[in-house]
Amino acid sequence: MKKYWYLIWLFCCLCCAAFSFNYLPQTEITNGIIRTTLYLPNSNKGYYRGTRFDWSGAFKSLEYKEHNYIGQWFENYNPQTHDAITGPVEEFTAIGYEEAKVGENFLKIGVGTLRKPMEKQYDFSNIYEITNTGKWTVKNRPDQVMFVHELTDAMGYAYIYRKVVRLTKGKPELVLEHSLKNTGQKIIKTSVYNHNFFMIDNVPTGPDIQVQFPFEVSASGLNFGSIAKTENKKIIYSRELNKEEHVFSSGLQGFTNKVEEYDIRIENIKTGAGVRITSDQPIVKMVYWASSTTSCPEPYIQLRAEPGQEVKWKISYEFYTVPTATVK
């Protein structure tokens, strides 16, 4: 009898969990080739309400040719946890943190203004108090979503940030089109990177996952040279990562200042699914991080906008499959 009631309780818990995720603000877009679902920014009930990542970057799923590219790579979910988000998702480096005094505000584009606590330096893993979330506007079309984030603050920083998530007509391609207009009095200087967070077909990080670059990449850092190594312009793994293991490099080497070097491939050689990541901007820094569920090249670009100036950039994701006969 106890077992019977336990099963009922477990079933109800699972149903509640499914209900809560399914009824979070979200939207689905498709071009007939790719189908993807995105969570929408909302300061009260949005999927992601943390202070690290751009709120317009939470993807729920992406499917192409019966392959799944996105999922929950982390174990425990909390909407305010700094990394409880599914990508591809971007983070802008903090603006005005050094000049702000304790109790004053600093800026995170795509999040809002945050209050500086008593600490020596900014730490992305902290949960900061949000003092102004700005205004979010979302416009939907069948094959794209436009996010607009407008922020005005007494610090002298203000902006209009637009991000269009678009599926290219007739192609297996997802494009992130960005613009940032400085509407404030101070210069906006920041860098932004995409963490990516792909987990192709839920295959664990290991020998079946490879990350390829257009240059001879080199790396040093946590578990490079043991679990992970660079070889023939690739990062490869000698074995699967255990649950608590990570691979990390604070700065991959080998790229210069050429736009064409922002050309990265993540491939699952077991299932034959891959994604090619390109941009119209040069890489200024490349971090690499992997857990047992996801392998993440993190290319940074530099942004600078004078008062009244608007800057634009683009990231493209081309999804593809490798014929079974060629998969090794």
C-alpha cells in the first residue's frame, strides 16, 4: 500500500514539474527544416532570472533531421541560479562595476542594472540584486523572434538592445542578429561571448564529441593534456568525463585577428550530427569549458559604442549531418 501511494506521489511530482516548464513564457519558431523553442524574458515568471546571461538567450529545444541539439545540461534548476540556462546564450561583461561604490549600480546588458555589494571584484557566479530590469518587448513571427531591451538609468548609461533569433528560409541555419544603440551619456565598452551549451543527441562528453577550429589550436588548463587534448585543429577527449569532472582553459591559443577564424564546429561523431558556428566579427578571446554533458567553445568579441552610436554583429549556426558511412 505504501508503495502504491509513493508511486502516485511520484507521478504527481513529475506532472507538476512538466506543467511548470510547459507553461513558462515561451514561443516556437520553424522554417520547415529546423524547429526550435525559446523561453521569453519575464522578471516575474521567466525561465531564467539570473544576473549572468542575457535573458533573451534561453532556448528550450532545437531539432534538425531528428537530431536534438539543446537540452538541460545541468542537474538542478533554479530560475535565479547564474548558469541554469540552456543555450546558445550570451553574456556581456559587466559595465561600470569598478567605478561604482558599494550600494551603487552597475550594468549588465540583457539583464539590467545591479547593485554592487561589499566585494573586491565582480563575480559572475554571484546572484546580484537587480535594481532595474528595464523594458522588454517581444515580437513573434513564424520563423523568428525579436527581443528589444530598453534601459535608462541615472548612472549615465542607457541603451536599446535588439536581438533577432531568425531561421533562414530554405536552409538549416539559425542566425542571431544583434544591435546595440547607446542612448546614454557615457561610452559603452564591453565584450560579449556565446557560451553555446550544445548537447548534441545527449551523448556524453568524451571521444564521440569533437570541436574543430580553422587554426592550429593549443590549450592549457584544467584536464588539458589528460582528459582533453588538441590535435589537428581539434579538441578531442581520451575518455568520457565523469559527473563532477570539467575541462577548462581560460584562453585557447592559435587565432589572430581575422574574421574567418570565427568558424567553429561541434560534432557528435557517434550520431553524425554537427553544428558550424560563424560570425561577422573577429575573436578577441576564446575560453573553453566542458562538463560531462556539454562542450563549450566561448568566443569573445569586443564592443564599443559612443553616445548616440549603434553597433551591430551577427552569429550564425549551420546545422548539418555527416553520412553514416563516413562517421568513424
